[in-house]
Amino acid sequence: MRLTLILLFFTPLAFGQTYVQLVEYADQKVEVGDYYGAILYYQQAMTFDSTSVEINWKMAETQRKYKNYEKAAEYYQLVYTKEQARIYPMSIFWLATMLQQSGEYAQAKQAFKSANKV
């Protein structure tokens, strides 16, 4: 009952927020170490623009800090495949690290080799 009331109260607030506000809220959550809260806001922001390299990078970083290595690898892969290695040169390194943490050693080895070339 209590959870239902909380959800009913906060749901209208979520729908009335803009992309910029959602990203700002998420960034604030990251600053205080509330990575789960930040992930929720970034996910909402992604409903506006899921192709943004910046939001994919922030999501990857937050997932890594939350220790969700498989999800982090997915987002680092998105950043790296969008040819944004110049803007986010650490994306391939973190992708390799997340693959290694997820037990994907062969893929991690290839990614580390690619990171060496950057």
C-alpha cells in the first residue's frame, strides 16, 4: 500500500521532466554515490535520446561504478562503435576491463589489443 502511494506520487513528476533535467538529476546522484538512482534517471533520459554518445558514456561509467560489469560493457561498446574513441579514448580500455570482469576473456584480450593501438 505504502509503495503504491509513493509510486503514484512520484510518477507524474517523472513524466514532466525534460531530458536536461533528467541528466542533471542523474549527474547529481552520481556525485553523491547513488549509482542506482543515477541509472534510473539516465534510463528515463534515454527515452528521449538513446543514441546520445554522452548519455551512453555516462550510463557506462555509472554501471561500472555500480559494479554491473556486463551492462557497463554494453554501453562502452556502444560508445566505442560509434567512432567516438577520439572523444572518449578510455572507452575501449573500460570495455576490455568490463569484458574481463564478466569472464569474457577472449573478447577482453582482443579489446585490450585494440586499446593498445589507440
